[in-house]
Amino acid sequence: MDDPHVTIPAFPELHTARLRLCEITMDDADWFLAHFSTSEIVVGQGFPAPDGIEGAREELARYIVDLFAQREGLRWGISMRGSDALIGSAGLYDWDREVGSAELGYDLAPAHWGKGIMAEALRAILDYAFTTMELNRVQALVMPRNERSLHLAARLGFVREGVLRDHGVDETGAVCDDVVLSLLRREWRDAAVR
């Protein structure tokens, strides 16, 4: 297998018609705290809000900055073109280069819901995943109550594989199920041809 530091030597910035997907750094800790303390995002993600700015810095380092530094995945900050203000994030983690798979995660500020922004961002990320990263499979685990996320995954061509019963915990610490959805490179390629 190729050295992932050679395959992806620097954090890749992606652009779509309306969006800029960029690297999130430790300088974004204030945004991270505010964004991941938003009640709709806390409930949708199933994680409690960070414990103050220090907790936000620790989570930002662990789940985003170190993720890329160790080449275990990538998580992009999402902003509208022409603006540096982050409105969400999305990316790939648990990157298994041997199998060619990764897990997809995403979040968006509620003020931007219903505008097709996340679908646009995820299309760019999936293109990158299946071409540059040469992944064969991208999967998402979504709590059954997160109907918006389940609908988005279906719109992008993800196939519902089943439910992992009592697989995780939610933002309150209660055990919960996860719906498993996946998209394969050949399915993405076929969808892009249509």
C-alpha cells in the first residue's frame, strides 16, 4: 500500500458551484464549540456538546486535526464561496487503505438546512473518495431518529444495509441503534453516468 502521506501530502481544498471545503485548524476552536453546542446538531449527531473551550480544543484536535495529521481520514470545513465563515463540516474517517473503505460523517448549521448545501458538499467529497483516495466503499452510521440524514444518504445513492442494534450511545449516554448505509464506487460511477 502507498504511504498515505505521499498519496495526500497536503490537505486538499475542494470547490463546488457554491461551496468551499477547506481544512479545519486549531484556530477554529471557537467555531467548533459554538457549532457543536447547537442543540439540533447535538441531537442529530448523538454526541454531547463540548465541555467549554478546552473541551472543544481537545475534541477538535482528536476528531479533526489529528485525523488528517495521522492520515486516518479527512474532515473538511464547509463555507459558502467568498466567505471564510464555517457553516458545517463533513468528511471521512476510519480510512482503511487495505480494504479501500471509510466512514462518512457530516453536520450543517440549521440555518442552512433545506438548501441542498450538504448534498453538494458530499458529492464533492464522494468524488474525491472514489477517485483520489480510490475507495471502494463509503459507509455511514445514522441514528434511526435522524430522518433528514437518512433521506440525504438515500438521495446520494446510499443503500440501507440494516440496523446495528444497541450499537452506540446518544448525547445523553443512552444506548441506541445505528442504521448502516453504504455506497460502492461502482454505484457512484453508475450514478454519475446517468
